[in-house]
Amino acid sequence: MLTGLGTVDPVARLIGMKVPVCEAGFQHPTVCCLGYHYQSTTCLENGDSPFGACDDGWFAYPDPIWCCSLEQPSNCVEASQAPERTFANSVVAKACASICPPGAYPGTSLYTWMTDFCCLGTGDVGICHELGENCTYRCCDPACCAACPIGWDAQSRFEPDLCCRNGANGERLCFSEATYIPGETGGVGDDGSTHCQKELWSDDSNDYYMTCDWSGTPTCSCWENGTQVETTSATHCDLTLCGFPTT
């Protein structure tokens, strides 16, 4: 039963999921996720207000497991089909989906241009990882998604999957029509003559970081979600030396 405010595991419930269609008059409740460099991804869902809009800085995704009535949001049932995980290009290409995967955080100019909309990773390693290239293989227009129900409004090209309206008490309500929830992996690095740094953000919703300074012993530190987990000696930055994944 969907009740109260609770956390949602972005790996088990969201990333890479094909979202089943709800029956007429029902939509998937909204999950709000917050990411940032050096942090794991936090996702929350409010069963008492299934379509409550996300706060600034959080991104919205559909909960693939539940379907709730648009007219009586407290009436929630399990989706008739179980969600499936896939990263196949045939599914991802031009799917109705958020352009920002779970783990992303807002860019510096949120509604000006795509490259400033959301980012992943960064830390001390380099510039923000911008997702401007996503329009080449994901739909950046609400027309790619089903028409919003009467009384609900489509949002900008940066949030093509969202339908929103104001509730009876003036509260903002939104739900996502996404048929797929993307994931994103990547990393950046910096190699110098006296130091190196390397960071990876992963589909497991964690942020991994390694830094080496050859003026000290041990030379390298390994960090997971902003917490140092190991020190080691090395001649270059290699995340596998920390026991971290590489993709």
C-alpha cells in the first residue's frame, strides 16, 4: 500500500526501467530525486500526495510499480504489468522520458538552454557534465509523449514528460508520462605531473572519486559519495585500484 513519505531505491525501482501503462484515469505517482556530486542519489515519494510536484532542484520520475487515480489520488493500485529493466537503444531512442536521469542536479541556468539544464558528477575534477547531447537520442518535446489529460498542462521541452496543474488548494501537482527512465554513466579526470584526479558517476546511483598526490605517502585517496573509504599507493589514477566500478 502506498502511504506516507518514503524513500525509493533509484537502482531497484527507477534506472533503466520500461514503465508500464496505467489504465484510463490513472497515472504513476511522482518520485522526486535529488543528486549532487560526491553524494548518492536520494529519491522520495509521498503516498499521501502521489502527484505532489517536486521541489526546486529535484527531478520527477514515474513510480513504475503503482498507478493512482487522477481524480482520487488516494486510490492507488499496483500496475497491471511489472516494470522491466533494459538499456537497449531500441527502447531508449526517442522514448518519452526525462532528459535528466536519476542522480542529476540542476545546471547553472535552469531554463535557458539544454546544456545548462542538468548535470552529473563534477566534484573537484572538472566542469559540470552537461546533458545537452541528449536531444539527439531522446525526445525534447512534449509532442513525443501522450497528450496530457484535460485540465493538465504539458511542460517545457526540458521536461517533455511532465503534466501539471494546480490543485484545489493551490498546491502544484505533476505526474510523468515517461515510458522509460534513463540512466547515465560517465566520468572526468585530470592528470598532472604531481597529481591526478578521477571521478565516475554510475547507474548504481553512487559517485566515485580518486585523487593522488605524489608528494605524500600513501599517495592516493579513494572516496565514495564524499566519504574516504581507502588509501593506496599508485602511480596513476585508476578507479579499479580502489575497488570501484569503471562503468
